[in-house]
Amino acid sequence: MQKIKIEWKHFDKKGKTCQRCSQTGRNLIQVLKDLKAEFASRDIQIELKETKLPENRMAESNSILIGGVPLENLILKAKAGENVCHSCSELTGQPDNCCCRTIEHEEKTFEEIPSNMIKQAILEKLQLKRVKSNLRKEKK
């Protein structure tokens, strides 16, 4: 059996996280649900680890590691960036001072990591060319 470890890192303050990290988490959970049956038939097991970060590790927030590799390193022409996160600023009490990670890909900046990007990175790490399952079509 092949195992793949996926780690989702996000800022957490008293059980709350920012809006963009929350959406990234929802996207990740949906992708894993969609891939679960297909991966089971291929004898691939997914292990998900959620890492809740304190304020002093904010720079790592809103990131997904797949087999220990940052998602942006698995997608051609993708890179990590950052911009002001008003939601984190509210949680920390530092108006407009907090920045969260973003993913830049094909001249677009994504504050929440989109489902199709998460899926693509997982498949790249597993070196799977195609997954035959009834996945939801991604909105462009």
C-alpha cells in the first residue's frame, strides 16, 4: 500500500482561523473526499494532518504540504506569495498588519488554494497521470 501524507497548516486563535485558511481547508477536505474511493481502488492511503499555528508562525499559514513538499513546488510555474489578510488582522487585533500566504499561478493570485490546484499537486506527487472518477467540474 502506498501512503501519502498531507499537512494543512493554518493560523489558529482560540479555535478560529481566517476566512482564506477556512476556505482552503474546505477545498482540501472536498478534494480528499472526491479522491478517496479512487485511491482506495489503487491501494493508496491518504493521511491528513492539521497543524494549527500560533501567531508567531503566521508566515506558514494557509499552506498545504504533500508528502512534505509545499503544494506550490509541485505545480509548474506556481509560487508562494503573500498579501494583507483582513480576517487575520481582525483575529490578531492588528488592523491591516497581518499577511497570509497566497499562491501565484499563471499571473493570478489565489488567496484561498483552489480545489483543482490541490488535486493537481496530489496527483503530481503521486505521479498519477489520470484519475478516473466522477469529480466535480471546477469553476473557472
